[in-house]
Amino acid sequence: MKTVWIDAGHGGKDPGAVANGIQEKDIALKVSLGIKQRLEAVYEDVQVLLSRSTDVFLELRDRTSKANAAGADLLVSIHCNAGGGKGGFETFRYTKASQGSIKLQEALHKAIISKLGGIDRGQKAENLHMVRESKMPAVLTENLFVDVGANADQLKQASVIDAIIDGHVQGIASYLGLVKKVKEEKPVAQERDINVPSKWAETTWKEVTEKGYFDGKRPGATVTREELGAVVSRLLKKVES
């Protein structure tokens, strides 16, 4: 069982970047919850743990301490950006990142930008707490700019949020080598031809038809009470005669 730690940036009294009617903390939480739901629903042997599942404030040290204590296989911290001119998407690893973090960043960045499109600001390295203090491979994603009008308009669209979620899920699954769950195929019931008797009933059907109990039509159809009454009546007449 693989354990994925998803950290929704900011929260509670800390809204993160705010502009164009958007608070970064809200986007981060929405994306994080979506990643958990989709990753666990689609892939086998994976559990997703969250720094927060509601709008609460957490210190940075509490986030990484909990992730480290859980022994997570990777950590992804979800954010939106601000102050970037033309906007776009970028990812961050620690300046002295492990090979695991570098590979995770490559997998995530490639998957998210392929789903999201737009301006690719590249894979970067910074001395950020979430990627520095995590004992497992860790990456921080900056998903568009709330203070860039075009990006803000995108972040208000469900299809764009869905693309961001999908990209994270695909990148994480690729890095961990997760296997998709097999959907059980329910057998399709074959509709029988009601005008043809079943093999096991051919002889009996022929016999009761020849004796006049049935008229020989629609042997596979269900019988109503009135039709059954007609059959009983014919049977009684045969007995009385």
C-alpha cells in the first residue's frame, strides 16, 4: 500500500494569495480533495492523507511533521501563484533535492502541464519549508496566478480545476507505478426469442400444442392469469370428454 500526502496550502486565517474574487486556500483545498477522491477511486493499493480537509490554519512545521510521522511515500503541496506577470504553471523542489524528488517533479510537471496547457514557467528549485523539511520525495505545485486576469478566469472554471486534479493524479500514479483498478464487467443478458421454445422444452411444447392445450404461439412469453385460465378450461374440457 502506497501512502500519498497531499498538503493543501494555507487555510483558515491564512488565505494565501487573494485577487479577482479568488482565495488561494480555497483552490488548494478543492484540488487536494479532488486528488484524494480520484486517486483512491481509480488506482489499487494507494491511500491519500491530507494535511487539511477543511478550512483550518496549520503551521508549516505541523504539516511536514505529520507527513513524516505517517511515513508517506511522497508529498505534494498544492498552491496558486501571484505576482507573475503573464501567469502560468510551475513546480518547485528543494535546492538540494533527492533523486526521488527530482523524478517526482518531472512526473508531476509533465502530467499537469499536458492537462492544463498554457504558459509553462518550468521546474524550479527553492529553499521552501514544505520541500526542505519533508523526509520523502516532495514537490510544491503553483497552479496558475490568482492576480492574472486570464488565469483567474480559468480557476473559476470546473473544467480547469478538473484538469489540475487529473494532472496531479496522473503524475503521482506514474511516479509510484500505480495500477488501475479492474472494473468488473457484468455479463450482458441475452434476450431470448419468445417465438422459439427452449431446447429443454421442445418435446413438451410440441406435445401440449398438438393436444390443443396451447395454440403454439409465443412459447417463450410469460403467461397472464387470463391466459392460464384459458389453458385450464381447455384441460377440463379434455378431461370431461
